Amino acid sequence: MRILLVGATGLIGSAVAARLTADGHDVTALARRAGPAARRLSAARWIARDLRTLGRPEDWRPLIAGCDAVVYCAGVLQDGGRDATGTVHRDAPAALWEACASEGVRRVVHFSAMGVDRGALTPFSESKAAGDAALMAHDLDWVILRPSVVVGRAAFGGSALFRGLAALPVRPRTEEAGPLDIVQLDDVVETVARLVRPDAPARVALELAGPERLSFDEVVDAYRAWLGWRPARLVRLPSFAMVLAWRLGDLAGRLGWRPPVRSTARREIVRGAVGDPGAWTAASGVRPRPLRAALAAEPASVQERWFARLFLLKPLALAVFAAFWILTGLISLGPGYALARWVMEQTAAAPLAEASVILGSLVDLAVGIAILFRRTAKAGLIAALAVSLGYIAAGTALLPNLWLDPLGPMLKIWPILALNLMLLAILDER
């Protein structure tokens, strides 16, 4: 079959792309940025498109020309710097459904979310429900998949958060969280592979729910045991601490990052994600596996333990590193200006002391601000690396005695460089 796969770089989309190409299908994979993904999965034909530019049926028609089916995996948790739930879940897919109807592409497999048919709690679930309704209004051979929280070998968003929380030596209680019917990524992918076929059941909305109902804490405990660590002591955090965590997550979202801890997640987690897998199994033949059985089938590697420990440390390290550069610039322009200028006046660059201090401070500020924003974080980290090396060269040339300073201003640049390189190494989100 010739299949258009939308959202092909996400947790579900990338796994679906790999499976469909392995099954011999001709897959056109659509994503916002296709470069790295195209190199990882060269068997698919990749197209880079922003869903914000695909709001009309005519925008989709060239992309579905000659296709036998469409699989729509795109999704975002919350409106933010790069994401708009209404566009991704409602407007773009509604235009796609209309294009499919007019061009004769009958088979559509669409990913929604568990519980959106039981009432909208957030713009996420509201827009997902609207996308479902728009599809069901068309005379197409549609299949709507509503998975619970999806976990697998790969991790992103909530599935990564389980690993991160499992790595904490003490763990906050999640008493407000509703129950979860965790579903395995492999089972979800197998479902798509079976239901994308033209002779598969159609015009069905299926809840992809795991076979066991677990609390949020039980899921984290399962991951901690899988990672080989003793049970963590549960602690009850004050309510303001949890509110602060959600607010910081929202702030990070406005800066273009996609943290799983945001206000949308809080409201959706309270509802939980539970359903009845009976209709799913009847339609696809897939029997979902329990979480612990799936984990036991593939023992955790040292790389998994690294990822779990780094997951929550990464945003902390990025925030501290950005604050370091911003505060350095502010201090040099403010209370430390006179001292910084005096130091420069002791060097051969004395005539340019004032300009050097001001320029250096502005560069530090620019670097720190760039690191804060997801779109410019990589450029900011590369700039920080270059500026640090520049400070070593300039300090050596103008004030070589700094190498002998007991406070070690020149020596302290090296651990900064090491942190800089580590942040560049772990910057990718998926």
C-alpha cells in the first residue's frame, strides 16, 4: 500500500513508520523537520511540513495523491512556543479528512486519546474530540485509536517521566493521579499494521487500554524495579511545591520546550486513562501485554539507567547554565562593573576597558537568553563554548597571572566547558 503517515517523528509515529516500511508499504512520512529522521529511516519518503500551513483541503491533496491510506499520529500536549493544539488536533486533520473524501482515499487510521469522548477537560482533549468528530462525519473507512499512556523501549513525555521519577532517591506522592491502563508501544504499532489494511474493520473507535489497572505510583514502582533499584521512600510535598512544578513546566512550554509536567498533564492525570480493551482485541486480534511482563521481557540496560537519572537533571542543568550566563552579564553591567573595568585597565587592553566590559556582558546575556529558548538552545550552547574558549585565550594573553590565582578563575572554566559539552550531547528531545 501507499500510505501517508503524519507525525512520523513522534514516539508512536516513528515506530509506526519503521513497522510499515518493514512490512513493505510505500510510506510517505510527514514531519515538521525531517532531516535526522530521514537519515535514521531512509526506507520512507520524507516530507517536511508544518501543520500550520496545511489548514485547507487543497494543501493536502498533493500529499495524498495516489495514496491508499492515511495514518495520522500527530499530537501535542499543550499550546506553547511551537505548538497549537487546535491546529494539530482539529484544523489540519479536518482539512485532511475533507481532502481524503474528495480524492477517494478511504482508509484513515487516526490517533486520538483515551477519555476524550467522555468530556473535555483541557484544550488538548477538546481539540482531540473535535478532530474525531470531523472524521466520523465523513463517509470514509475510518479507525479512531484512543490509547491510554503508551510506553515502550523508546521514551518521550509521560513515558519518559515514569523513568525520571523512578530514578529519584525519594519520590513525591501522586495522590491526585487517576488510574492508568498502561499500553505497550509494540501493541499499538501492531494494531496499526493490521487495521491499515483495506479489508480490516472500519468505522470503529477503539480504546487501546492495557490489561491491568495501575495507580501512577505503581507504574513508577514497576520502572524502578526494572531499573534494578530498591524501592524509594514516598514523601508528601506541600501543595505549593506541586503548583510551582506545574507553573515552571508551563513556562518552559512557552519557551518552546515540551516538558511532560504542565498544567494540561495535571488535569488529564487526575482523570486517569482507563478503558475497555475488548473491542480493540475483537477488531485487531491484538491482546495487550501487562506492563511488568513487557518490562521483564527486555531487561534494563545501563543506557536506560543513564537516561532515567538524566531526565530530570537535564532541565535543571539547562536552567542553571542559562542563569549562570545571564547573571554573569547582569553582575558585570551592575554591581561588578567597576571591578570588571578595573581589571581590564590593568591589561594591554586598558584603552578599551569600558567597551570590553559592556560588550562582554551583553554577549553573556545573549548566550544565556539563547539557551533558555528551545529554538535557539543549540546555538546558545555552541556560542557558550566559543565564548568560554575565547575567555581562556584572552585571559592567557592579557592576564596570564590569573592561572596562578588561588580562586582559580581560569581553572573553573574547564568544568564549565565539560557541562557545556554534556548539555549539547543530551539536548535532543527525541
